Amino acid sequence: MINAIILVFVGGAIGAMAREFLMLGVPDPADGFPMPIFVANILASFLLGLITGLHQRRAVSDDVNTLVGTGVMGGLSTFSSFVYGAFVVMSAPAAGLTVALSYLAASLLAGYAAVWAGFRLGMRKTA
């Protein structure tokens, strides 16, 4: 139990730092679409699918799955940031509802596709 708590703690710190670097490095487009949040969430979705697929076929240990899947991906991707991005866009008179709905739809569709692709890749057996 203590080992899992430490793994989640360390992984969460790594994921939170990675998220902040993405937030600083990915530019916001002029239309108000929250691109940094979108990129962080889609990347985390792909990586979570990948680590889950690798874990299911026993290519990574339970500890690695806890560190990366729960810790790092938990710190990198958060639902609150996802919803906050939509709130900020909806509150901006220039962007408004169309961009916010586009962000929500794109996030859900791309997130699902990223998890699926990562999982499929993780489940692939190498020669």
C-alpha cells in the first residue's frame, strides 16, 4: 500500500510538471481554442491507453502501471482543466459557444481515438 502511494505521488509530480511545460510551450490559437489543455489531455489519453495495453499483456509491471497510468497520467490530464478550458472559451465574447462546443467535441473524439490507438499499440506483440 505504501509503495503504491509513493508511486502515485512521484508519478503525479512528474505528470504535473509535464503538464505545466506543455501549457507554457503550446501556443493558444487566436480563436480562443484552449490548445495547451487539448494537447495535454490527448497526449495523456494516448499514453494511458498505451500503458494499459502494455500492462494487460504483462509487458510492464503493476508498479510501472501505477506510477505511469495513475500517477503521471493523473498529473498530466485533469477533468477540471478540460471543463475550465470550455468555460473560459464560452465566457469570451470573441470565441463563444461555437469554439467551446468544437473544443468539447474534439476533445472527446480525439481523446477516445488516442486511448484506442495507444491501447492497440500497447497490446501489439513484438517479434
